[in-house]
Amino acid sequence: MKLIDFHTHIYPDAIAKKATESIENFYSMKAENVGTAGRLLEVSGENGIVLSVVLPVAVKPSGVSHINDFASEMQKEHKEFYCFGTIHAGMENIEAETERLMNMGLHGIKLHPDTQLFNIDDPRMYPVYEIIEGKIPLMVHSGDYRYSYSHPERLRRVMKDFPRLVTIAAHFGGWSMPDEGVKQLSDMENCFVDISSSFDRISLSKGAELVSAFGEDRVLFASDFPLGSPTTERENLMKMNISDDIREKIAYKNAERLLGFSV
């Protein structure tokens, strides 16, 4: 079965090890890989992954444009990569950079509010949501018991204010609060969720329940490389007690529908 991995991260080779260690420290977890483009291509090939959605994050406003340039370069160099851009609420010229990343051919925006230290529903982000609504999707790290920045309730508020904004709420919509993710987001028709970095905290049976709660047409395969392992997440998908038809939707069909093309 082919796979589309809807949640990956890569960094320039020179800083990949340090960047991966930073993620490990933030989550107090050991990464499965080092976040280089070469390693992502290697492990993806081993698991039948035909396309990796690459999600850059700028933890500081000053890094946004450089990181978006890198994402654009990676997408041009590797047909296996489908890259989003990044934005930071604290940056100047936020609207111009949003337009620039879209004009560069980046296909969405990724936010990680807990590392970027601003709320999903921060008013400074509303011009961005207005620009991208109905055009490109928003991927958000959603739900961390340690912080309020990424609480699913905040994402719900944004989606209520921007009803045409297509959103992917990572980690079943609530990384360490899956039930809150279901409560806040399961009735939001334009909200997809991915399965990444979830099964170290929930059981496979709970995962199947979450698939049912959100709906089989709104769940995406994802690994959270390099912190997560495409190999492990592929095994989790195959082991979940769901039908083969639903498994195929999660593996790639839902992603192809969201992206608007077949891989």
C-alpha cells in the first residue's frame, strides 16, 4: 500500500543534528532519526511513502523568510517533497511574507504555537488566516497539557471565524489531550487530523475510536519525522482494527483529495 506522509520536518544538513536535539529536549523524547532530507528520503523509500509533506517552523520571527526559502529550495530539488511554509505572529510584514510564500509555490502554512509562543487565535494571525482562507491549508500542532497556546478550543475559535479555512490538526487534534481534540474539532467539517506522534500515549483501539469520531474521510497518515518513525507509524496503521478501505483512505486517499491530485 502506498503512503503519503502528511507530517515531516527537515533542516539544513549543517544544523540538522542540533535542531533534532532541540526537539528531543522540548518533548523529553528520543528522536528516531536525524532530520536531514537525505534520511527522510531513505526511510520514506523503505516504507512505500511516495510523498512527504514537509512542515517548517520558525521559532523566532527573524527566521521566517530564511526557513521559507529553504523549504522552497527543498521542494524544487526533491519531487518527493511537498512543502509548506512558516509564519510567526511576532514578525513584521506578516501579510507580505504570507503572500510571498504562496507566490513561491509553498502549499500551506505550519504553526507550532507551543514552540513559537503565541496563541493559535492571536489577533496578529488573523490577517494571515484571511489571506489563506479558501486557498491553502493551515497545519497546526494541537493540544499540549503543558501550555494553552495550542489548545484545540483556540483552533475551533479560528475555524469559526474563518469557516472556509481548511485546517489539519496534528496528532489526532490533541497531542496530549485527544478527548479535548474530539470535543472541540470533530464537528468542524474543514478540519482534518493526522495520526502522528500519538500511539506512544494512546492505544491502537483508542486510535480506531478517534478515527470513527473524526470520520474516516478526515484522517491522514503521518509520522512526525524525525521525532517519529515512518516505519513505526506504518506498523501502527496496519495494526489498527479498521477496515482495509478505511486504512487505504488514511494511507493516501484522504491526502490526495485534500491536495487535489493523485500521486
